[in-house]
Amino acid sequence: MLTKKVFSWATYDLANTSFSALIVTVFFPLIIKEFLGGNEFQIGLVMGLSLFLSALLVPLLGGLSDALKVKKPFIVIFTLFTIIATILIAYSNLWFALLFGLLANLFYHASLDIYDSMLDDITDKKHLGKVSGIGTAFGYVGTILSLLLAAYFLNNFGWETEIGTRIMFPLAGIFFFIFAIPLFLNYKEEHKKRMSLGKGIKKSFKEVRKTIKGIRKYKNVWLFLLASLIYVDSLNTVIIFLFLFGKETLGLTVKAFFPIFGIMALAAIVGSLVFGWLSDHVGPKKSLVSALIIWVFVILLVIIKTNYVTYLLAGIIGGALLGAIWTTTRPLLIKIAPKHKLTELFGFQGLTEKLGGIIGPVVFGALVVAFSYTAALISVLVMFVIGLAVLLKVDA
């Protein structure tokens, strides 16, 4: 099961989760609000806009990747762009930090869709769920490793200091680069007859137009992509504001948050592996529906009573469910999508998720500034319920 190809693919998940864990969840919101004078609305707007822009870019890249029959060059380029933009945040004022944060998140999400589409190349259909679960579990191992590394540096430079915060950006970039190397070296693409770049770009536009025009033909796929848009939008919102919510409502410091985040990552590893197994045995749709139902109750629990215990409980259960949702989404799309359209449709999954991505974070940030975190959480709950309702209509 854990072949060299699978290990190298999964290690990239370990690499990129350092960006999600250290930058998106903790230190980008922290540097913007605490040290550069920004607020939740600006954070939500930048993260949402980056998702929107990547939504415009990714389907064309997916179509181009399918046309040229290559994936590795795209993932290498976008990984390097993500790392460079991340490092530059450390040396920026408010407006440049917001700009580089937008670019880093844009390139990060562009790389994810190419990465997801590689799953079909490294394993057979019988093991899609298990291998997807291994990748997601490796990702949360990456969360734990990056937290431990960050804690070492913060112990030396100060947990709540500006210099300690700024150091986290080059640290995350270097971590990302080192653990991405196995995929860059070991992912081998078949030597197929390939067209020129110019012809590939033309074919990419042609195929994207053809896919959009043939929306009725892929009705079931588009229904799933709509559900994915809604529930992933909710997840992205939770990830972006997880630390700030604890900080503003419960007074959590960075040092107090790290152990909680580590426990969440451990729970996510378990959730990834368990739901990967479930996906192969009961089907990805049933597994995904179960995860979303539990998410609804988790958010409801925090809304009804917000204290340290419910925050920790929601974090542990929510962590397992994060792993579950990332694990089951990939096999479900592979199951219902035509194989010759797979990379392109993964690109469209990225498009639909990211088009929705501008809604959740911006609405959440605006509601926090105008009302409270409780009002913002209610918006997340509503989105989860709607996403679940749409997913139930998918035929899989």
C-alpha cells in the first residue's frame, strides 16, 4: 500500500499543511491584527479574494495539464510561488502583507488541485479511499511537526513577540520546500505524445468551454461540486478564524493554542485513516454525509455554550472530521467523474470551492466586526446545513 509513489505523494501533503497550519490558521491573522493594525474583515477579504482568483485560474490550468499530459511542472511552479510569497510577508507592512498573503494563498490552492488529481495516477480504484486517507494523515503529521518546530523557535524568540511571529513565515516556507522534494523527485510521468504549449493552451480553453456547455451531461458532477462549494467554504472559514476565535472569545494565547491545535491534528490523523477505510467499504458519499452531519452538531454545540471545554471538544471532533472530509471528497469526485476529464474536473472542483471561498470568510469577518463571533458562527452552521442538503441529492 505505502509504495514509493504513494509515500512521495503523501509527503507533499505533510509539506503543504505547514502553510495551512502555521500561516493561514495562526500567524497570518495574528500578524495582521496584532502587529500591523488590521482587522478580521481585512483577513477574511484577503483570504476570500485569493480563493476567488485561484478559482478563475485553476480550471484552465487543469485543462492545460490534461492537454499537455503533464502535472509535475505545474505543482513545482505553484509550490515555489507559494513559498516565496509566504517568506515576503515577514518583511512587509500591512498592505504588502495583505498582498503577499493573498498571493501565497492563491498559489497554495492552485497547487492543491493539481496534487489532488495525481491520486488517480498513483493507486488503483480499490484503494483510492485508503491512499487518500494516508495523504490526509501525513498532512496532519505535518501539522504536528511544524507546530513542534515553531514552538522551538518561539521559545527562543518569544511567543507573543513581533519578531517571533515574523520568523514563522520563512520557517513555514523552508519546511514546505524540504518536504515537497520527494514528490518533485519521485513522481514520474509517462512519456506520452504531447502537444506544444500554444496548442495546449488553445485546447485547454476549448475543453473548458466544452465542459461548461455540457453541464447537463455532467449534472451529477456539478451537483456534487455545488455541495463541495458550500461545505468547503464553511471549512475554510473555520480554519482561517480558528485561532482568532479562541483568542478573542476565550483569551487564548499562541502558547495555549498550540497544544489544542496539536490534539486536533492527532484527531485528524485518526479521522483520515478511519474515514479512508469507511470510504472504501461503505462508499465515499455515505462517509462524507456522516462527517457533515456531525459537523453540524459540533458547530451547534459551540454556539449554545462557548467555553474552554466546548472549544476543546469541538476542536478534537472537528479535527477528526476535517481529516474525514478531505479524505472522502477526492474519491467521491473520482468515482462520479469521467476519467478523461478528471484533472479538469478537479480544477472545476477548485473553481466551485474557491468561488464560494470568498463568501464564508468575508461574511464571517464582517459579522464579527459588526456584531459578534456568535453571529458569525451561525452563518457557518447555516452553510454546513445547506451543503449537506445538496450533497444528499448527488447520485453516487
